[in-house]
Amino acid sequence: MTSALLTDRYELTMIDAALRDGRHRRSSVFELFARRLPAGRRYGVVAGTGRFLELLRDFRFGAAELDWLRHENVVSPATVDFLADFRFTGQVHGYREGDLYFPGSPLLVVEGGFAEAVVVETLALSVFNYDSAVASAAARMVSAADGRPLADMGSRRTGERSAVAAARAAFIAGFGATSNLEAGRTWGIPTMGTAAHAFTLLHDSEEQAFQAQIDALGVGTTLLVDTYDITEGVATAVRVAGPELGAVRIDSGDLAPTVAAVRAQLDALGATGTRITVTNDLDEFAIAGLRSAPVDSYGVGTALVTGSGAVAAGMVYKLVAHHDGAGGWVSVGKKSEAKATVGGRKQPVRRLVDGVAVEETIYVEDPPVGAEAGRALLVELVRDGVVDEDALGAAGTLRARQHHATAIAELPIEAQSLGRGDAAIPTVYR
Amino acid sequence: MTSALLTDRYELTMIDAALRDGRHRRSSVFELFARRLPAGRRYGVVAGTGRFLELLRDFRFGAAELDWLRHENVVSPATVDFLADFRFTGQVHGYREGDLYFPGSPLLVVEGGFAEAVVVETLALSVFNYDSAVASAAARMVSAADGRPLADMGSRRTGERSAVAAARAAFIAGFGATSNLEAGRTWGIPTMGTAAHAFTLLHDSEEQAFQAQIDALGVGTTLLVDTYDITEGVATAVRVAGPELGAVRIDSGDLAPTVAAVRAQLDALGATGTRITVTNDLDEFAIAGLRSAPVDSYGVGTALVTGSGAVAAGMVYKLVAHHDGAGGWVSVGKKSEAKATVGGRKQPVRRLVDGVAVEETIYVEDPPVGAEAGRALLVELVRDGVVDEDALGAAGTLRARQHHATAIAELPIEAQSLGRGDAAIPTVYR
């Protein structure tokens, strides 16, 4: 299935209208950015770049799509013909996937004819708004977990395709694994998971269920011990698996005291190496609240895939400059208050002092001179319509994860606070 | 692309473990339901059924999926062989799509061998949790709009495939149109949309942009009048299009006074038939707040596709009964407090008095006798693996929309309150 109709009707009707005087070819620059961070957040995490680039590469109107557009009279026959030959031939620069963003950061800059640059607006926003919302929440959870591993278990709490994107975004932000098999296959993310309550309920006893699971998956598996009574469940688990049992999972109850009691019980049973994983409606605050509890790993669902209260990253895609028809550039911006856009081509730099980020500096029109400015944030992602292969697939995803670790290490320490506050560094236009 | 890997790893490892003693074939009944409604909501709207049934019909493990499962050692070779031949052969009953649900309503009941019934858990939950969250929010917006038409414009605020599902869910709950072209093609939903601010900014003047749009789309089009100054924008729009202009769209500012001023200005210019559509970060509360303003239609984005504060409907999928191996049924349920499940096969009925719903009656094990009980809520959706064609595609979507209108008309009037409160009718197990 092509990605070409995953768009708003108005992208095509604008092309229809622009086509009449050739204005659809006018060189244009669009920027994708967030006007602000979700309330109280200190930073956002750029995610979606690799997915967007794959969708952009495959953005074609096939016969079925063209027939439908013709039949529905969405656009004129001339525009249908234009779309039949459509392929993106422009330039895309952007923040490296996994990098951080702040209010105004131009994290994707699309340059091309008006038609080819505007037509990918909706798709770009869908991808970046969702993926970045998940990655931004995930990064806070990783910080709260303080080194202990996290797994995405949220597939069932978001649309079935968004689930795959969420697993990828979480992995970029530092999660170690996902329950989602398609995310494992498509993006190379380690997958995990063993059994649900239904498996225990299918058997005549918890003991029988544990035995069946161990027969299939070995004693290194994770047994879910809270179907009936947790204390009995733990005792049964160790009786059946022996002290080499890999882990127990707790999915209900008041986690801090429960985990402490289970740890003591496991140790008393000699299962000192058996790990405890918890999975009950966690978010970054609940994870932080368990810092002093003997939890070994976390499984996170709803809060992760719904951006922990900020489910859409609030990004917009705005025309900031176009050719004037005589070879020069015109900076443009919407003037309505509250939604004003800074026009002009931009060159963003993260200014660092002693390796610590101090400012998101956005040079408008005039790029900075020399290296003293800081870390230049835009990299080339698409040249003349050809997508940078390094950003794609499992390898691109892993690269984004590694870059994220580098970028987040540049933040001042207070950026890791879960409390509400301003952006960790100010955005300054120069 | 098959839907078979859009699932959690543990669904397959449970089959792996159950396969060893043949328990994977044990007849099982799973229920999909919400333990509670999102805080303060009066009802939920069932959406996703038609989408789920299509995904269930196409749920097959192809060579590529099997190779990956084998290569990654997700399950044993015997289980890979089992999955190679997999097709759902069981029974599915459910609430008609578009119907309402309340805490505990068993809105999908899947019956089959344990393996075939458990393996669709994640996929079913992904679909119903997202689609129902959107439909439930949409229904409140429709109620708040008090007869004025609503359009979904939220594609850019959710994952690119979720956007298509959201458009469908909103349509079922009473929205009239969507901006999403794929939703138009796949589900037969009317599409709409004309131009963004970028189109105006591309031109040398607002007047030039309006003229270009009218040349392409006719004077019946909708002109976006707030790129620069709204009063000037409206004056320019009517000057260019004449008083036959179809509509103006306002996407910023303080809507109530702005809309009143624009209406007065349009009327003074003789454009008494020109409609006003507003699209600025609306939710059900903002829509209700505009009831006395001369708004003609609403475009809703973020709040719609993110469930207006309740982005996942909180549905779960639980084993409630299985065969005991001797031909009898065993009712089962998880016992942990807060997450307890009522075991047993159920027969839900919406009890009506004078056509008004008064109770969600759930008969456990013993179905009700006679018609006095009310409206029986479960219909057959899949028989022996064969999906009811009437629930699928554009026709099924339209049927769901019609059924929704009937079901919501049964609710007591206070259910339409946007204020927080209890479920509109109590759920009673009998």
C-alpha cells in the first residue's frame, strides 16, 4: 500500500490551484517544528526521521490512487496527470534522529518545488508528532529508571501500526526491548514476553501452568505470579523452576511493598538471582517512585505509547521561504498572534560550554561562521530526492539510539528532573 | 503486509507452551471489555469491529514471518509448523459496531481453541482501544455541536495509519467528513479541505492566493482568512469571490467574538449565505462554548484523534471460560483485587423502559428468557472462521454509523452532559 493517500485533501487541492500558473514549481522551504514543549517538559526527543524517509521514498500515486482521485473529482485532470509522475526530487535536512529539540527547533527542513514540499506535510507531521511524543516520554522513563532496563509492552494501547512505531521510538530513547514482534522484524529491536494470566487460567492449577511454561521456555523464563495470590505464586514458581528461575513478573497491586516482600521471599527461598519485573500501569513518576524498591526491570504500556500525557508532540509544518521568481528568496510567516512563525531559512546550532548545552541558537538567514558556535544540528537526509540510506532500517534505528545517548548526555543535570519547568535551554534567534 | 506479527511475543510463546500437551486446542472463551469508563464519562462507543474483522480474516503467517520466527527462535519448530497452517476457525460475537458500552460490557466474545483465540488478543485490543477511544470522544463532540456538522482534521496529530482509523471512528460516531484521503478511499467517508496558510504565503498577496483558489475550486470553496488580518481577509475574500463565496475558515484567535464579528461583516457585505467554519484546537468543551456563536461547522483535530484526554479506552481481553476436557465449561477469572474478572459466558442485554435505556444487564451463564429482558446486544460476527461480510468495508462502516444513531437515542437525556459523572446506566450482573 502506498503512502500517497495518507494525507489531507487540501494538500492536493492546493497543488491543483497552484498548478494553473506554474507556481507549484516555485522553490519553497518548509520547516517542521514545535512551537512549545508539552507543559512542564524540559526537552523533546526527535523520532520518526527514519520512518518518514522510507515513506517519502515510497510516496507514489499508483493507478488505484489516481483512479480514485479522478473518480471522486478531488483534483482536476491536469493535477491527476501531474501526480501520476510525482516523485520527491528535493532536499531534506534535519536534526539527526534521536537528537533533542526545543521550542522552535527546525528539526526537519524540506526544500523543493511548492507542490512536492507541501504534499508531504500531513505524512511528515503524523510521523513526527506521534513518534516524537513517544520518544520524549520514553526518555523521561529511562531517566527515572536510573539504569534499570525498560521494555515496551504498550502495543495493545495504541493503533496496531502506531504500536510498531512506538516500539521503535522507545528503543531510540533508550528502552531495551519490546513485546511487539513486527517491531522486532522491521526495526531489529529485541523482543520479549512469556505469558499472560490467560495461560495460567487455562490450566488446572498455577503449578501446572508454570511447569508447562518451563518445559517450553526453560527455567530462565519469567513467570507471572499474580493470577491468584502473589505469595503462593512465588512459592510455587520457585518450587517448580528451582532457584535458577529467571524472573517473576508482577502486574497488579501496590508495587513498592509487594516488590520488597517478593524479593525477601525469593532470597529466603534461595532464588537470589531471580529477577523481579513489574508491569502495572507504569509511567515515569511510578518508575521514579520505585527507585528504592528492588525492581530489576520495568514493562511499560499505556503511558509510553500515549506520550505520558502529551500524545501529540504539537509539531507544525510551515512555509518559511520561497523564491520570488527572480532568483531571490522571500521570507514568509503567518502573522496571527499565538501562531506566528519566524520566516526565513535557518541554521540551528546547539551551543555548548564545557560540553554542556546552554542554548539552542537559531541563526536566521546568516549561518554562523567557525566552530566556536557549537554543534551544528542539521544534517543532509535527502539530496535531489535520494534518501540517505544510513538513516533507514534497523541500522538507522540503532544509529539514532546511539546518537540519542550522546545528545542527552549534553543536557544540564536539571533537565532530568521530572518536575514541571521550562525548557532545559533557551531558544535564541540570532 | 500480513497482520500476524502485529502482536505481542507472549501470544506466541503461550501457544508454544500449550502445544506440548494439546491444550492449545482446548475450547476457550475470551471477552474484550473495559473495566471502567474514562474518568467522568457517561458512555463509550464501540468502534473498530469492522477493521478488526478484516485483520482477523487476513491473519496468516506467511513464509517471511515464519522465517523470521524460526531465525529468532521465538518459538519451537513445532509451533512454527502450527502457525504455518494457522487460520482462525472459531466464533466471534460482539456488540454491533457503533453501539454503546459501559463498564464490563462484553463487546467482543471470541470462542475457539485456546491458541486461535489468544493469538488475536493484542491485535483486537490495539484496534478496539484506539478506535473506541476516538469514537467515544467524537460522540461527545457531535452532541456538543448540536446538529452542526463536524469534520475530522486530525490526521497530522496521530500515527499515519491510526489517522485512517480515527477518521472512520469519528464518522461512525456522527462526524460528517474527514480530511484524510485514504479514509475516503478505504471506508467511503466524504473528504473535505481546501487550502492551508502556506498557500496564501506562496502568493504575492492574499488576494492573489484567493483568486488562484477560486479559479481552481470555484466560488463555493472555503477560503482561509486568518493568515494576516481576519477583517481584511474577509473583505478580500468577498471582493474576490463575490457574495456567493461558500465559506470562510478561521483557524486562530478567540473564536466566539471573532466568529460573531466575521458573521456581521459577511452579512454587511451581502454574503449572507457564506458559511463560517472554525478549526482552532477544538474539543467538546470548546464546541459547546460556541453554541451561541454563528458557527456553521467545526473541524476538529488533536482532541478527536487523541480521544480528548482518554486516548486508550482501557479495554482488556480476558479468558472467562474453557472446556474442562470432559465436555463441560469451567468459568475462570483472575482474582487479584482491582483487576478481578467476572468469569463465565455472558449474555448482555440493554434493558429499556419506554425506549430509554435503564440498565446494562449481563446474564452470566444463564441467558435471559423472553423478550421482556430488553435489547440483546451480541450479534454473530464470525461463524466457523467466516466473517460476516455485512460488517466490512464502506457499507459496514455506514451501517455502524446508522446503528450508533439508534443506540445513542436510547440513552437518558442526562447522558449527553459533558460534565463528569457516573456511567449513564448501571451495569448489573444477573
